[in-house]
Amino acid sequence: MKTKRPSLRNRSEGEKHVGLARAISKLGHGSRTRAVALIRAGKVRVNGNAVRNPEAPVRLGRDRLEVQGREVRVAQKMYFMVNKPRGLVTTASDEKGRETVYALLPKGLPWVAPVGRLDQASEGLLLFTNDSEWAAGITEPESHVEKTYHVQMGVVADAGMLERLQHGVELPDGEVLKAKRVALVREGEKNSWIEIVLEQGKNRQIRRMLDGVGVEVLRLVRVAIGPVQLGELAKGGYRALRAEERAALGRRARELGPRKG
């Protein structure tokens, strides 16, 4: 006798439910924003019934979810790194027609999303995954996962400047921005490279900090996220994360994140 799928209304009160849009994203079939659009367009069914409420509760693994007529099943988890060149924008599509970071990934991949962002003028390590929980553990401010950047400046750095960047730069609007650590990497006659480690990066934080001390940024390259290093990956190149890299980054997020209970 075939077991009948339980309806949304006949669940016990103790069962945990997930909003429909979040469920589709968690299954690795698109961003939550895209899922919301599909749901509101009437292209999503739950147990055979069209549902237009993105927050409708569903039970993963129990309810049958269909998107555009195809059943949504758990997608294989995928984890990639790319070495982003300057000029690409970190988005799936751009209203101005600019080339995006998705141009770096091979064709035919299941949907994956960037883990955090790099602005158009910045370069270096950018992660992609369809594992939304793993990504959230890295990007949430509470996780305190360090991001390491190498910055080329149009001046020779001195000890006073490095100390100011680490202890806090007050901007004209009163906001104070600071790095967790700052160190000199190398210097020439007219410019220098410094390493800046951020714990909770704000929008364009490094550029705003350096602008606050009157310094021109020539290049900004992210070289590490937690224990995962950019290494020798060629500019514009990509590769799958190794299992030990995934695990190490996940452990770092759990160790540094807030303790529960």
C-alpha cells in the first residue's frame, strides 16, 4: 500500500517547518530572491498544489516540491574558489550589462552563489557554493571568520599609519573603522604593500579606511578567508575546494561563532 504524503495541514505541532522560499534555496536550487519570484509567479507547487506564499511552511524531505513542473530534490553540494580579476561584479546579473563573476565558472554547473562579495575594483579569493548553511556560517558577522587582504598603496607605509589603521580611523561622518591586524608586506621607493586582516568587513571598509588617512589604493587583493588560501590559483581561474579546506573553514566558523544555550 502506497504511503500518502502528509498534507501541510495535518502535521503534528512538534514538527519543524521551513519557509517555502528558504526550502528551495536550502535544496540548492537558486537564491532565496529567485525562489520568491518563482513562487509569486505561480511556478511552484507543494504536494501538487500551487503555492504563492514564499513563507508557506513546508517540511524538507516530506513535502513534494516542484519548480516549473520539475520535482526539486537535494542537489549535490558544491564548493568552489575563484581568483577574481578586477572589473567583474559580484552578482548573478547586472542591470548595467557589466560582466559578472559567473563568467569565471564552467558552463552547466548547478546554481551556486558567492559567499560574500568583492567590489568591482577588488581582486582575489571568492568562494561559491550551493550550501546555504555553510555559507551563512562564514558570512554572518557573529562568526568572526577572518578575511586577509594585501593592499598596494601609493605611498610608503610608516609605523604611525599602520597603528592608526589597526586602532581605528574616524571618518567624516563619525564612523570609526579599524582592522584586526595590519602589517607591512614589502615596500619600494614610492609605494608599498600592506596586509590587512578584517574580522567583520563592512562595505568597502578597506578603501574607506585608507581614504580616511589620505592614502590612494592601487590594488586590493583578498588572499585568504579563514584558513583557506588563494595560493597559486591563476587570475581568472577556479577550482573545487578540497574536502579538508571545506571542513577547516566550517570548523573555524563554528569555533569563533556565538555559543548557543
